[in-house]
Amino acid sequence: MNPQLNSGTLQSYFNDASILKFVKDNVKDLHGKVLDIGCGKMRYKDLILSGKNVKSYEGLDLEEGKFTYAVKADLYWDGITIPLENNSIDSVVVFEVLEHCPDPRIVINEAFRVLKPNGVMLFSTPFLYHLHGSPFDYARLTPFGAKNMLKEAGFADIEIGSGGRWDASLGQMISIWICNRPMPHPIRRILSRLYAPVFRLLLSVDRKYAKLPMKDGTMIPNILGKAYKK
């Protein structure tokens, strides 16, 4: 289901919508057996399986008992070594996981190890975002930091982008402020209702900047990336 922007979804809408669009735009590049690292609720499972080149989907998450999950994973790991052989997976997705890793390099290196040659990885991670999943919120990667980690792991043909630029970043930050700043609930409810159409306008205006390069002075709300194992 496509996320809807309203007073009740201010905080989650942008990330949900931009990741969903990213998956839709790139599902054609997924193929064979797909491993979803940090699968959580497996919210993209059906979309991934709709890819014409995808044969199967397997959700991987941290060992049972460490966290409570609404959906049971297909496979569990200790956060250090994925229990799969080298070169055994065709595609990997890692959505909203790297910020929760004490060392994101471990996940990136393990993704590279289990991927077959010509395998692809899709990933996302927030940049301008509130603390979440505390106390397991460890890092915010820049596009350049993410690209460097991928190169060090051995990935090639790396593409790093974002779901927005200045106006989307501003809209997201105001949304987070409204949803989290201490204030009386009636005031929060009023602000949320008043701000939802403003946020929608900011996102609309932001689209014309979506393909501008990321350089000094650029504001981005999140990171979306694709890389290959050659």
C-alpha cells in the first residue's frame, strides 16, 4: 500500500514514500535469490517478489530473543556472520539498518561475501532524522562515507542518491519537530493538521532539485544506494 501523507503520518511519510519509490524504480535489477538483511516486518517482500527476475525472498534478522518482532524472520544471525556460504545469494537489500549497526562495515562486508559475482545490493539509511530505536541508534552516514565503505568492501558501479534535497529536508525536520517536541497534545494535533498540506507543497517543490549533485551546502534527508559485486 502506498503511504499517505496526513496529520498522522508526518514523521514516517517521507522515508516510507522515498524508499518505496526507490524499490519500485530498482526492482528490475534484483534477480535470483534475494536476501533482506534486517528484514523487520518484511514490508517490501511482496514488491521484491513481483520483480520478473526474482526467484525467491529470504528475510534475515538478529537472533530471536534480542528484539521482539511482529513477523518471524526466515533466518537469524548474530550481527557478525551471516549463516550462509560465500557467493550464495544473487541480490541483497538492506533498508534502514546501517544506522543501527555499531560497525556498518560488518554488514556491508558480509553482504559482499554472500553475494555471487554480478550480484546487486540496494540499501537505504536516514541522514537528517531523529533518534530512533534507542539505544540502538549509532550513526548517520554521509553519501561519501557510504560510498567509501562500499568501495573498501569490494563493491563496484556504486550509485548513491537521496529521496530529496533542501525542501524535503526542511519538511522532514519540521515534521519531526511537530511529532516529538514536548507540547500539549491538542497543540500537536492542530499543528499536524495545519502542516500536512505545507509539507506536501514542500515535497512538490523539491522534485525539481532531485537530480542535482550532492556537494557542499546540499541538504539531504536520507541516502538511497545501489552497488554491484563484480
